[in-house]
Amino acid sequence: MKENILLIEDEKIMRVTIEDALKEAGYEVMSHETGEGAMNDIKYGSFDMAITDVRLPDMDGFDIVREITKRRDVPVIMMTAYGTIKDAVEAMKLGAFDYITKPFAMDEFLLLVERALEIRKLKEENIRLKKDLNRYYSPSNIIGESAEIKKVLSLIEMVSASDSTVLILGESGTGKELAAATIHYLSSRRDRPLIKVNCAALPEGLIESELFGHEKGAFTGAIKRKPGRFELAGGGTIFLDEIGDLPLSTQSKILRVIQERQFERIGGTATLSTDVRIIAATNRDLEEEMKAGRFREDLYYRLNVIPITLPPLRERREDIPCLIEYFMDKYRKKSAKNVRFSIEAADDLLAYKYPGNIRELENIIERSVTLSTTEVIDRDGLPPFISTAAGAAKSLSLSDVAADAEKAHILNVLRTAGGNKTKAAELLGISRKNLWEKINSYGIE
């Protein structure tokens, strides 16, 4: 779509020349010879940038800039045949993008217009990305209605308002990274970096260089100075995932950063200060690690200011139906397939115990949707171990699992229907009387 430019210039030859050049370059142009004539477009029109002369017969160009910047966020270029440094400074103070003196080369002018519009696009894209991040990393995207997950959500919202160190505990696949990112994007540091470090994935010989940086020549291969993750996270948050895998020698240096907010690059003599919030996570039992001498006790107590324990999926089974639906919706959109599970396949998914937790559930859904060749995914479309494990589980507790799943599904449908039981019954494909019986049976209020 062509960008729309508002042009205000009282000299007819100059106005027509600029307007023709802009149109030839592919822009739409709304042109006026007076400030008053442009005021209706400024107040009610739609434009992507403005170009105005400083001296107009009825109005000061600086007043034009004030009026535009008060109403919308678009770049404004000011033109004048009487350029002074004072006027240029005043234009920038008022929010003008640039200030150009007549006469000017049209090629140079068009490049300036292009640059102003490109920077506006980048700003809009940055705003959109931040909105998307804030939307994704919000408590509403931590899926679940169980009492266990509601406690976690409540704690995340409370700790986000502080700068306290957080230790996230939980098995692999329970969502520790999502919880850490949510805390960051809900905090006052949301506009600063979130630097993630997988401590278990770093080679032991490079861990300190990655965390604290190094100077040129500090070791073989250090051909230039490199900032570390603590330095890059300045003003923001550093997420130390799998911190239980750090060697003891590095643990002592992490302890110093927490206590003093200071560190040195490898091979350097200057002490650097850092303002970072630390969020750590591990799937290890750190108290057992301390007893075994593999984790420092003083570091544990420094990290464990606010602990958040994420429950495994087997302890929040009532959340499985809504998680399945969430991931189904995600991968339906990705694959452009309108698929669903058969009743038997859905039963198997509900009965499975998910030792890999939410990550395993998501992987199963992605695999099933991606490989599906029909609209209905039956048992054959699931990984073989699902049906085997689910069959064993069903022989023990199918009725309990099915009842929990049915109750959770009825609750979700009631929410979707806004509490309207007639509409909910229609969505569920049962009679209103049948729905009432189930509501009373499950004690749903």
C-alpha cells in the first residue's frame, strides 16, 4: 500500500515540483498552500508523514509541527529558505524528524523521505512485536484451571512486581522457561533484555567466558573482547536455566554477582558492575545436591529467595483437555489442517501419564497433526507407546481419569457459553436435563 504524505508549501512552483517528485516515487500526496487549509487533514485525515515549510502566509511552521506531534506519531520534515541553527534545534525539540534548507537536490530529499518512513515502519514493527510478546508472555497463556496451576499464576504475578531473585523448580517439560519469561515481561524490566543461558549446554571450559565475557588474548582463540551474558543483560533479566549443572568453581562467581553485583571479564582487571534480575531454574533436587557436595549451600540460599515449584502434568490431570485443545489449535493453524481426535484416541491421550510433561504432550500433538492424512486422527495416528501405556493405565483408573476429563471439559464449555446452560448443552451435544444432572453430580457451581 502506498504511503500517504501531507505536504504544506505556499510557493506554488516548489509545491508542484515536490508533489510531482513524490508521486513519481510512488507516494500518495495531499498538498496545501496554507496551514489553515491543511488543518482539516491534520485533525481528521490519514497520513504517514508530513512535510511543511517553516514560513507560511497564515501560520508558523513550528505550530504545524506542534499540532501534528500532539495528535499522532508520524515523522515531520521541515523546509526553509532561511535556515538557522536556532530554527533547526527548535524543530528537533518539537519532535520534527529532520530540517532541510532550500534549495535542495530532489534525490537527496527523496532519500530523506524514504529514511523517515522506514524508521516509522521499524518503530511500528517494534511496538507490534512488544505487544505480541506481552500478549504471549501473560498469565493467560499459562494454560490450566487446576488449583495447582492457579497458585503458580498468582505467585508469578506477585513476584513480577519486584526485583527479587526467583528459583523455579520442576521436572523437565513443566514450563520453567515460559514461567521465567512471563515474570520478565510482566516486570518493570520488560523493555530491557531477557538473556537466557542453558547452563547444562555450555562446555565447562567456556562457561565463565559465556557468563562474564573475556578480553582479547585472554586465552587461545580470544581474538577480540567479548561481553558476557551478565553484561548483555544489563538493566534486564538473566535466566540461568539448569543452574544445578554448573561446576562449583563457577558457582562461587555467580554468588559474587548476586551479592556484590560485580564481576571481571576473563583476562581483565577492570571490575564491572551489573544491574540484572536473576531468575534461575533446575530440575535437580538442590538440597540433595548440597548434601552430596555438588552445589554450594550459600548460593542455594541466595537463589532461593522466592521459590516457584511447577507441578508435573500427572499432578494436574484436569488441565490435560484444555492443553490438548490449545496445542491442537496451534498446530491446526500451522499445518492448515482441520483435524480432530477420535473418541478412542482422545481417551488414550487423557489416560497417558506424560513423563515428559507439557513438552511431551505438545510434541505428541504436533507429530499427530503433522502426519495426519485424514480429518479424524485415530489411535493409529498416535505414537504406539501412547496406546500401550494408556491401556495399562485404563485397567487401573480409567473411570477416575474420564470423570476428571469430563468435568474439566464441562467447565470449559460453560465458560465459553458465558454460564448459559442451554447454550452449553447444545455445544456439548446433550440435553439440558442431562447437563444439569452432570453439574450436580460433579458439584459444579
